[in-house]
Amino acid sequence: MSDVAVNELREEVGAPAARMGIAVLSLLGVFLSAYLLLHRLGIVGTLACGASGGCETVQSSAYATFLGMPVPAIGVGGYLLLLATALVGAQPALAGDRRIGLAVLALATTALAFTAYLNYIEAFVLHAWCRYCIGSAALVVLIFLLSLTEVRNVARGAQ
């Protein structure tokens, strides 16, 4: 198989594989955020967080709401949007669609920026860490890294 054929095959498989990875990570994020949202709504009593109490401190702070919405609700919505976009983009017929690549990249970048803001609040304002928030941050970083595979597709469309 020639180098050109291998590169073409890699490009065809790369986008759907990365998008499926993003979909799986996003689904995990939906479950994690939904658990925190259920706690926020009073459906789940106490968070299984260990002895540190960081989760309760973070979740009961004034920063647990952003623009009038509970942060976990924003997480559920964001992860669902990423999940849907990644699943649509994982379809073989849409593997090279630059618009989907741009949407995935934009959503992942927005999620990363919001996560960085929230982690800043935990570290420098609240001085408390929620292990579920850290888990969500790890998922967002992985989603962002996978979304970087879309840069080539988006750049190719600009030429």
C-alpha cells in the first residue's frame, strides 16, 4: 500500500474514530454531571465524596450557579451537545465534513475554557476541590485533545 493510500485511509478513519471517542467521553460526562445535578435538585441526598468535604463546599457555594443556572445543568447540556455532534459526525458519510469538525472543536474549546474558569474558582477562591469536578475536567481535557484532530479538517477547508 502506498504512502498516499495509507494517509487517505488514516484521514477517513481518523475523524470517525476521534468523534466516537469524544462521544464516549461525553456520555460519561453526562452521567457525572447528571449525578451532580440530581444532588443539586435534592433528589440525591449526600455526595459520595469522601472525608475531605470538598464536594459539598464547591456544590453549595455561590459559584455553583452561573448566569442563573446550576453549573451541573450547564454540564449536562454541554456534554449532550458534544455527544450529539460527535455521533452525527461519526457517520461515515459525514467523516470529512468540516462544519462538524469546526463545531466539535468549538464546543470542546468552550468546554475547556469554562472548565479552566471553574478550576480556578476551586483552587484560588474556594480552596476546595470536588473530585467529581476534577473528573469532569479530565474528561473535558481528553475531549479537547481528541478534538484537535479536527484542526486538519477545518484547515483543509480554509484552503
